[in-house]
Amino acid sequence: SWSERLFSGFRKTSERIGSNLTGVATRLDDATLDDLEDALIISDLGPAAAARIRQKLSDKSFGLEITQQELKEAVAEEIAEILRPVAKPLEITAFPRPQVILVIGVNGSGKTTTIAKLAHLFTEDDYGVLLAAGDTFRAAAIGQLATWAERAGVDLVRGPEGGDPASIVFDAVKQATDTGIDALIVDTAGRLQNKKELMEELAKIRRVLGKLNEEAPHDVVLVLDATNGQNALSQIDVFKEVAGVTGLIMTKLDGTARGGVLVAAAEQYGLPIHAIGVGEKMEDLRPFDPDLVARVIA
Ligand code: GDP
């Protein structure tokens, strides 16, 4: 089942947090709470979430003797409380259609794969999906997206390499509107090395979209690679500035010990987390279930 897969996917994160917590004593005095806070910080949960969890445990149980298991459960509950408010699936609600979903993120973060996974998820729900190859900068990007589109059984609007992404997006919105598409998912360039150009490119895409539909883009989804740990968080700052961000998808949570960064992102940014990537296959995008994730990682 997928929850078993999720458990095995988060195994490394869970082992890391588990072993960090194991060093913490079980009488909840100040020294123990210091150790707990440190253990959470070195588990990639970030200083803000670590401080909050420390405070909550102190408020609830200061001075008490608890078991190791109770400590883990208490931490899991506090993590769940941080995650619950941000868990928000990406829903197709736009009227008029199509809902335009801009997908942004640095190259290598898993953007292309995530687009294919979203297309798969939406077509499974009987939504009509169209992709737009707005990353015209990388030679391989268009071809890769074409391969994924074929696998997912959806159409792709593409232009020449080096072409104008805004004009591809323009064509894609027309095609989506004419053919009654529900969700138009737009790939974009991830060249953070050239922030100014990227910013201008994304701004132009937004302008063209806005002319066709005031509400578009309806979603600006930032794809983050969990294996980057705290660096993934600094990408949120940059992309908020470059493009505006309405929600996050974190990828590669399988096989990394740095899954705690999901909690750090939730606490520090409060942006909706739509889904998580737990593998390379099309089916490996999971709705973000905060209680399950909290239980799995702590
Ligand atoms: P892009 O450059 O951002 O478009 O990234 P790609 O979609 O091409 O993905 C980069 C690499 O990460 C590929 O080898 C993908 O198979 C891999 N990848 C993407 N998402 C996941 C995930 O959730 N888990 C794992 N293990 N690998 C992933």
C-alpha cells in the first residue's frame, strides 16, 4: 500500500530523528529540553519548529518523567500540529477553465517529473490535462517533458528550443480553452544562476496569462528537492521574490535523511504543501497527509 511505501520512503529520516531523540533523557527538565531542541535542529526541522516543539512540551509536561516512546509520540503530535494547517491538496476549481498551474523550481529539483505526476493524478480523476513546455532554455527539457506527456497520455504544447516561453504559454491557453481542458500545467525554466533573466521571463509569462484570464496563473507551485536540506528553504525566499509562490511540492523524500526540512518549511513559511514526491515513477506523488507524515518521521 502507499502508506507502507511512505514508511519505507521516510525510513532514513525516521532513523535519523529517532536516533537523535534516543540520546535525549526522559525527565523533562531544562537540560533535557535543551537536548531535545538541539536534536530537532540537527534533524533538519529548523530552529523555529524546534523552539516551538520545545515550548509546547515544556508547557504540557515540564518536570515529568516520561518514557522514550512517550517522548517520540509527543514530538510526533507537535509535528503534526505544525503540518496540519499547511496540508492542502492542489484542487481543480477554476472557473472558467482552464486552471493554469505554473510550476517553478531550480533545475534538477524534480520539476519535470512532478509535472508528469500531477498530470497523471489529474487524469486519474478524469480531468482533461494539457502541458506547456515553457522551459525552452535547456535543450533536453522539451524532449523530456514530451516523453513524460506521452507516458501520462496528455498533450503537450511546445515550441522551438530557445523560443519565447510566453508565446508557448499563449498558444497553450488558447488550445486548452478551445478543447475544454481543465488543468494547464506549465513548465518553466529553472535558471537561478541568472535571477534577473528568470524573473523577467516569469513576469512576461504572467503578463500574457493575465491578459487571457485575470485569475491566471491560479497556482504557482514551487518544487523543492528535500535532499538539499536547509538550502531548499533558501530557495523558497528566492522564488517568492522572483515569481511569487502559492504552494510547495517537496520531492525526493524517499531515500533522504533530511525529510525534517518539510517541517521547517511548514513552520517558517506557512505556504500550502500540496503533495510530496516519494520516487521516480509517475505514481510516486502522494497527497500530503500531515498526521501520517508526522507519525512516520518521529
Ligand atoms: P528537473 O530538472 O527539475 O525537471 O528535474 P527532473 O524531473 O528531471 O528530475 C531530476 C531527477 O530527480 C530525475 O532523475 C528524477 O527521476 C529524480 N526525481 C524526481 N522526483 C523524485 C522523487 O520524488 N524521488 C526520487 N527518488 N527521485 C526523484
